Amino acid sequence: MSFFGNKRLIIVLVGLVLLISIVGFTSRERARLTWPEMFFKDVFSVVQGIFYRPAHAVSTFFQEVGDAYNVYEENRALKASLDQYARMTAELHALQAENERLRKLLQAEESLKNSYQLRYAEVVARNPDTWNNVITIDKGLKHGIKKDMAVMTAKGLIGRVQSVANFSATVELLTSYERRDNISATIQTVQTVNGTVTHHPVSGVIEEYDSQERLLVMRKIPWGEKIEPKQQVITSGFGGVIPPNLPVGYVVRVQPDDYGLTQTAYIQPSADFSQLNEVMVVERNFSFSPTGELIPNQPQGQQTALTQQQASQQAGSAARQQAAQQSQPSAASGRGAAPSSWQGSAAAADSGGGQ
């Protein structure tokens, strides 16, 4: 058994020696390979090609599927970012526009607050069927809104309050086709007399709105007045409803009327009627008496204080009268009736305390 065992060992050693020799011989650079090497290389290349191409195709397919999924996820993320960017851009533009409108409203308030009491409101409804006729605002009787109050934006007059509810109001626009109320207005003209420049207001009446040219029509302008384009038109306040000095627009052109006795001016409105968001309701700080005299309106706080003072005075007068009535029977039972002179002085004292 040892002989066969040694024989196997010898065979293994001889094989290792031959293998090492072959490896050493084939590993060096040679000009040409031996035929066994060429045979094995050709066989392995064919077998490798048979298995490599399908495996490479399968690997490439799964890699392309993974790349497509990654592209899909990246595209979805980019679309979401783009949608968010578009939404944020729209919100930014809306905030910028609102900020600009509020700035103009604040500037208009600074110029009008000394002459008028202003109440801010937002447009909450505008029917497409009556787009040029009326709008609805979110302020009503509970907020001090009254019928026929003037309504304007930061740029100019837009109309008047037509009807009022407790928490809303309907505003009739200057562009309304059904508007029947005329507006008294003046054109601010400039004249030069003897080298001196003077401002000369020319009165007229805004009667209607030309929907084709989108211009207000002002009639009853005196014939001899010189009216030029781009002159400003403001309210005169002569009608007793719309306050004076509210901007209306600018003159575009002037032409004689049908009878040649007066002039007709076409006015471009200052306000943009297509973009009505925030408005101001204008209330005069004065009113007209039946004789035509101007009567200043007292602020709400002063009116309340005056009412409370009158109520307290009336309560004090009533208490004094009641005390006098209770003291008269006791005086009559003890000392007889009081003299008429004393009664007259008491009555005079009561009347004096009630003032």
C-alpha cells in the first residue's frame, strides 16, 4: 500500500512540475501561440460569447429599467417643484399687486381724510351679466354705510351706493347702462391772463357712459370755455350727493353739442373698472340745510358724548322735579301753602339746572 501511496504522490508532484513548467513557458511573451493554446482560447471564446451576450442583454435591460424609474422619479420631483414655483410666483404677484393697491389707498386716505370720512370695503361679488352696472361690497348699515354715498378707488370715483343691507351694499358704477343720476363735475382748466397763470374750473354734468369708446360723456359745458385734452375732471359737489374734489378722469376730446349752444367732453375715467378689489366709501364731513347752508357733521364720538350729556341732564331735572313735588305736601301740612314767590323761584332753579 505504501508503494501505491508513494506512486500517487510521485504522480502528483510530476504533474505539478509539468503544470508549473507549462505556466512558466506560456506566461512569457512569444511571437506565436502553440496550437493547444489557440484551441483552448477559441473554444473558451465561443462558449463565453454564447453566455455573455444574453447575460449582458439581461443586465442592460434591468439597468435601463432602473434608469427609467430614476428619470421618472426625478421628473416627478421636478414637476412638483415647478408647480410649487408657479404657485409661489402667482402668490407673490398677487401680494405685490395687493400691496400696491393698499399703498395707493393709503396715499388717497392721506389726501382725503381731512375733508371726508372714509370707510374701507372689499368687493365680494360682481355678476358677469351686470359687470358694468353694479358690484357688491362687504360693508353695510352696521358699518355706517348709507345710500347714495360716493365710492372710489385710489385712482378715482367709480360710483355711488345704490342699496344697503346690514352687512353688505350694492354699488352702482359710473359705467352702468341704467344709471339715471347725473354727476356735477368741473374741468380744471388753466388760463393765462396778462402773463398770470390762473386755474379756472369749468362746470358740467356727467350724464352717461359710452360703452363703445369706454368714455364718460360730460355735457352742458359753456360754449365759450376753452377745453383741452388731458385736463383733469373732478366732482364739484353741487348736486348734494357726491362730495366735491374727487377725481373722475381726464378729458380726451371736446365737441359741440347737437344745437351748438354748449360743449360735450369725452372723459377717460381715472379708475380701472376692470380691476375692482378694494374700495373706499366716502362720507362728507358736512351736509346741506334746507336753506342751502353747509352744516358740519359732528364725529361719532362727540355725538355719543352729547347724547349722554343730554340724557344725564334730563334725568337730573326729572329728579329735582320729583323732589319738589314731594316737599310741597309736607310744607302745606306744617306751615300752610308756600307763597307764590317761592314757587316761582323754585321753578326758575329747575329750569336753570337743566341747561
